[in-house]
Amino acid sequence: MKGVKNFVVFVLLLIGLMMVGCSDDSTSAPTQSVYSSTFDISSLPKEDLSEVELEGVLFVREEEKLARDTYLVLGEIWGARVFENISRSEQRHMDAMKQLIDKYELEDPVKSDKIGVFTNETLKALFDTLTAQGKESLEAALRVGAAIEEIDILDIQKQLDENVDNQDITLVYNNLMKGSRNHLRAFVRNLANIGVTYEPQYLDPDTYQSIISTPMERGRL
């Protein structure tokens, strides 16, 4: 599937990132929650599910787990509240994807909720690589987070542009996009707090600036 392949290409590039060390392990204030604690797609129709939509739903479910698990690990190491706050948001993203899986009676690829356990072996390898990079320094960890969010934005946008027409999937993905943009803003702000000016690694400069220069968005996830 093009969207999935696109994500894998980007994250494989991420493996080769040269992470700059930083000795400052200070933390910043927590990010403000702009999400509802509930999300319900039951009022939307159950439409025919194309093969690319099905593959995308299953992949994004584990993709969100990759983000959540990575942030849980890095939050435990560095104690930065940004990782704690965003990992909770990623859990809501996972839960929303589970609603789609249950609605369409699909087999959930998340067989275990244990950190670092994945059905998709590529995602497992990426988790190992990203957490190893993020252990190098607080700056490295925040850069890993920002890169994950950039990649998520590109991948989900491609899903919306090329693969998805079901109303419920579109609604969930649009809310995931809001979340990823907010997460990117939060990681960039936390890097600025330790004196680091972040440059986009995957988004084009205009798209990146349009996100960073606008306020946090309110969403349902």
C-alpha cells in the first residue's frame, strides 16, 4: 500500500539520523491538554472498506503504538513531562483506531499492550532504534519525538489524499493529524527551552512553518 510504504521509507531514513548530544537534562512545563477524553464514531455509517483502507487502519493502529511506547520509554529515562503528556494522547489515538477495528470486525494487530511488542517486525525494529537514539540525551529524545510526528503527518496526509473515503476513517485520521501537529509544536517548544532551534527533517519548510507558527488546535483525541 502506498501510504504504508511511504511511512516505512521515511522511518527507515530516520534510522540513519545523526543525533546531537546534549548534557542538559532539564524538563519544561507540561503541554496543555486540548483534547476530549472521549471519541465516538458509532453515529457514522459503516461503509464498504477497501483493501487499502483496511491495510491503513491496521498499520496506523500499530503506528500509534510505536509512538506511545517510544514516548513512555523516553519519558521514564528523562522525566520530561512532554513525553508523559503526549504518550497519553497517543493512547487515545490507539483507542480511536481500535474503535475502527471493532466496527469493521478486523483482527487487531496489537496482540499485546506490552511496551515494545509489535506484530509488524519493521515497527519493532524501528522502536528499538528510536528508543536507543533517544537514550543518548534529552535533545536526542526530543528530536526523535519531533521526527516521529513529522513522519506521522506525512503518512496520514497521504492516506487522506489517496486511500480513504469512508467518513469514519476520515474523521479519525483528521483528528490524528491535529494531534500530530500539536505534538510537533510541543517537541519544538521543548527543544527551544533547552536552547535548540529545530529544523524540519521530513516536512517541507513551508508546511513546517505553517504548523509551528499557528496555535495549538482543539480536537477530539
